[in-house]
Amino acid sequence: MSAKMAATGSWVRVCAIDEIPLLGSRVLQCGEGDDIALFRPAAERVFALADRCPHKGGPLSQGIVSGDAVTCPLHGWNIQLDSGQACAPDVGCARKYPVQVRDGEVWLSLQPAAQAEAAAATEVAA
């Protein structure tokens, strides 16, 4: 990832929002496992997905962002940025990561969304 990262709890500051091109992406190299692609479909909105298409593993970060979806550059699958789900008729899901924009800074939870939601529910129940 970046030498400028800062952690607060389970959230990690990864970059300034302006470091992600509008209607584009930026890749966070994670070393082990899948890299994470940050997508910026609008001025103040950012989404994070594993940088692998669920179809054949194409690099989603190299796809075209249109609305709230990205088109995989290998075979044209459209993937919803908010859920990671492939658009019909295709079926599959890219792993989604929770992301927040705070005062122009992008923060990411390195736990996939399902794990982060389960952890938050456990904290509320305790």
C-alpha cells in the first residue's frame, strides 16, 4: 500500500480522495492475496473491491467506470461498485471492502465487507 497510510482502529487511511482520478481507479497492492481497487465514480464517492473480476480474474482497476459500475477489460462483464455483484445476465461477485471519505481522505477497512459488518454487529450487541 502506501507509506502514508495511518491506522485508526480497524480503519486505515490510504490516500487523499484527489489521488483517485474522477471516473477512474487506484490500486492498493496488498502483497498477499488480492490487490484492492479504489473506484471514484463521482466527486465525493469511493468504492473498494478486490481487483479481480469474478469471471476470469481480470483487473477491474483497468476497466471503464460508468455510473456505479465498472466494466472488466477482459470480457466486458459489468460489476456494481456498491456491492461487487455482476450485472445480469452474468453471475458472480467481487469481494467488497468498506470505505469512507473523511475530510477529503479515503479510509479503508481491510476486512471484507461481510466480516466488517459482522464485527460491527457484535460490538453493538455487547
